[in-house]
Amino acid sequence: MDRSEEDRAIAEAVVRLRKQFPDVPADDVAAAVEASRPEFEPNPIRDFVPLFVERGAKDRLRGRVPS
């Protein structure tokens, strides 16, 4: 997966999370995704990064992990 594909997949994750958390402001959803992304920057295999970023953001939005 190249960077543009990864960016597209993460943008799609934002859309899914906005639907799952309709009471959370869109900016907060995007911030949760961006806060999750750096955790996976060092990973050389990028195929699952969007999935992991989405899961991390979902945990943040549920209040499990501080932002």
C-alpha cells in the first residue's frame, strides 16, 4: 500500500467513525484519527495501518485512551 492509498483508507475510516459517533463533532473525530496515526509511523508494512489507526481512534472516541 502506498501513501496515497493509505491516506484514502484513513479518510474512509473518518467517514465510518463519524457515522458511528454522530454526537461527536467531526473535528474531534478527525483529531482522534490523527492522534492515532503516529503510533504506526515506524511500521514498515503499511497494509494494516489504516485498520489499526481506525481502531485506535475508536478507542479514543469511546474514552478508553486519552488523546
